[in-house]
Amino acid sequence: MDFMLILEIIVLLGAIFIGVKLGGIGIGYAGGLGVIVLTIGLGLKMGSIPWDVILIIASVISAIGAMQVAGGLDYLVQIAEKILRKNPKHINFLAPAVTYLLTIFAGTGHTAFSMIPVIAEVAKGQNIKPSVPLSIAVVASQIAITASPVSAAVIFMAGDMALGGLGVSYPILLAIWIPTTFAGCMVTAFIMNLLWKQDLSSDPVYQDRLAKGLVAAPQKEGSYKELPKGAKTSVVIFLIGIILVVLYASAISPQFKLIENVKLPRDGAIMSIMLTIGALIVMICKIDVDKVPLQSTFRSGMTACICVLGVAWLGDTFVSNHTEEIKGLAGNLVKQYPVLLSVALFFASMLLYSQAATAKALIPTVIAALGLSATNNGDVYILVASFAAVSALFVLPTYPTLLGAVQMDDTGTTRIGKYVFNHAFFLPGVLAIAFSVGFGFILAPILL
């Protein structure tokens, strides 16, 4: 390894480290700084900006923001809360199932924010450490991104630059990713329920906080706030949008080819459909469109766009300048040891902080390294099975939903250790990804 390569890696990791320290949108800012140093400072050719990923996130989030103004998200949260409160003894299984399904529906893991306080309260009422259901629930909301029909990561993987160009259809990908990732999360929940120490009353940190009066009594289910008239309607409209995205993407896929001379490609379809869904919600539910940019989902989504812009641009600048070396290394290793691709995706997503950005940065290079094409796609199952590994956003304890769980658990059981990595989310996250990938390697060869 020559000196310049070492220096480039230092800049890459240094920029990411600065971004993690800044937190939130600062990750995107630091990515831009890294691009400047790598290009102007070290002479690398500028990488590609992931406009498709950014615009997909923006269009989906704009529709979700409209649904939130209409009360649709509140309606979904109320349904989820009722399920949790009516079945408190099963909180360790229901919590990840609820956050998983909310993410599948909305295409963003930030929907978990609304469920975190409810999960903590229900667990506390059952004398269960909130860290148990909270940790797997947050992880499930991240892994579900790799199975959501409207997430930027899934849309990219189904596109022509990735698996779509290799002749793998969108419905088949969903048929693999949804059951394998959900099963991975549920098996992890079962292990945690079986082996984790759950007795809240025996936790020393909880006892100390209780003695100091820092723990509020569990709240009973109260009356829910009255929802706007268009709340349920907005959810139905958004659901129709998701169905249209899946149907259109299926219709133009190489396997079905129900539409000849495609005028609107897959990426353009999801953007235009989601924008149309936003317009329909505004008109039919009669919401104030000026309130959409003020919603929490909209703000978090736009933050995600800047983060993906900076970090993915930085990552692609490095990767694109070392494509041949990566091809040589990845081609041999992945063919010999297929599971290594999931390991690489795991560590890359830990640094790139985005499922979509990780897929965008590495998958096209791996496809080239393996020599895959539409007529030679025998090893494509490796990419499909390994995809869930791009969800390692929980490793560094700085992701918004992770921090939200720590802050909202007043018992102190959901905490970050002094060694940074020894936090409540690490082991459940690793287990959930390992099981999801493992199930993927079983199911993918069967369905592809």
C-alpha cells in the first residue's frame, strides 16, 4: 500500500469521523470537506453525486410530510400504540414488528421516533428493561429500509445500475428481502427475550435513578387526540401510491415487459408518483401545504438528503479512483467467500451512514468485479442475500433514532457505555443482520 493511498484513506476516515462528531446534518457537511481535500488537495478525480438517491428520498419524504400534516402518521401511530398496550407481555416481539412495518410503509426509519416513548412506557409497566424492546425495535426500523418498496436503497438496487440491469425483477427482490429481514429481526427478538436479563427492578442504574426521583411512573393508556378528518384518507392515498410504484416497477421489469417503449423509467416513476400522491393528499384532505416543510419527517428527510449528498459523494470519489484495485480484490475474494460481501457492506454502511449511499458506492463496483451481466448472472444471489448488511447504522451510537431511544428511556437501561461500542444496540443489530443475511443466502438461490 503506497503512501498516497494511505493518505487518502486517512482523509476519508477523518472526514467521516468529523461528521460523526458533528452529528446530524454535519455528516453531510464533513463529506463535502472530504471531497475538497481528496480532489483539490490530493488530485483525485471527483466522484459522482448520487442525485437519483437524493431525489427519491426527497420525493418520498415530501409525500410523507403531506400525510403527516393530514394526520395520517398520527393515525398509524395510534393503531400501533393500541396494539402494544393491549399486548404488553409481548412487547419484545411487537415493538420490532411495529417499527419494521412502519418503515416498510413509509420508506424511512425515522417513523420509529413516534413509537420509542410508547415502547419505553409499556416495557416499564411490565417491569421489563426498556433497553430490550427498544434496541431491537430501532434496529428493525433500520433493517426494514432494505425491504421497503419505496426506500431509496431498494429502488437503487432494483434499478438498471444494480440488480435490475442483471435481469432480476423488482417483485422477486421484495419477495426475498421482506421475509428474510423480518425473520432476522424476529429471531433476534426471540433470542433477546430468551437470554437477556430483563428484570427492570434489579438494574442498578434504574434503582439509582428511581431513588433520585428521575423516573416517571408508567403512564396508562389515555384518550387519543382527535385526528383531522382526512387522516385515514391520507393513509389510503399513500398506500395506493406504494401499490402503484410496485405495480409499475413490475410492469417494466425485464421478466414481465408489460409496457413496451418505456417512457418513464423506474426512478422517475417513483418520484413522479410520490409527488402526485402529495398533491392528491393536499387537494383531497384539504391540508395547508405551507405546513409540510415544518413537519418532523420532512426535516429529518431533508437532513438525510444532505447526509447522503456529502457522504456518498465522498465515498464515490474514493472508490471511483480505485475501481481496478477494488475489482481485483473483491472479484477473487467474493467468489471464494461470498459472505465477505456482507462483511464489506456492514463496515461500509457503518461509515457511510446510509443504506442507499452504501449500495450506490459499492454495488456497481462489485458487479463489475464479479463480471456479472444480464446473460451471466449466476452469482447474483450473493448481492441479493448480502443486501441487508448495509443496515449497520447502529454501530456508531450517533444515529438519530438510536440517540432518541437513549434519551427517552428515563430508566437509564438504554445507555451508551464508556467504550462507545458497548451500547444496547450493538449485539442485537449484529445478530439481526447476521440472521437476515443468512436467511437471504437460503432463500435467494431458490427464488432467483
